Amino acid sequence: MATRCPKCGKKPMMANKRTLLRGNYNPTNRYKKLPNLQWAMVDGKRLRLCTSCIKALTK
């Protein structure tokens, strides 16, 4: 299953979690932030679009 929006090209990005403990930031692992993809019907085709593209299509 695709993790990229076919309309705008939004894709997963890496992010850091910062944990504060006693005034210092601890080293933490990087994690992947996924785009909010939802199934939507566009021109009779069922696509997984990000929510910002679905919102733009309804206007």
C-alpha cells in the first residue's frame, strides 16, 4: 500500500522525539511521520489522498 499522496506528492518524513528529563534532553530514536491518507472517489477512481487534497477537491 502506497504511503504517498498521488495528487500533491506528500510522503513520509523523519522526525525526532525530544524527551526532557531533569533539564537535559535525552537521545531518542528518529521515527517516521506518515501523511494522513484516506480513501476517496475522484473521477470514478478510488484513490488514497491526503486530507488536505480531499478538502481542496470538495471546494
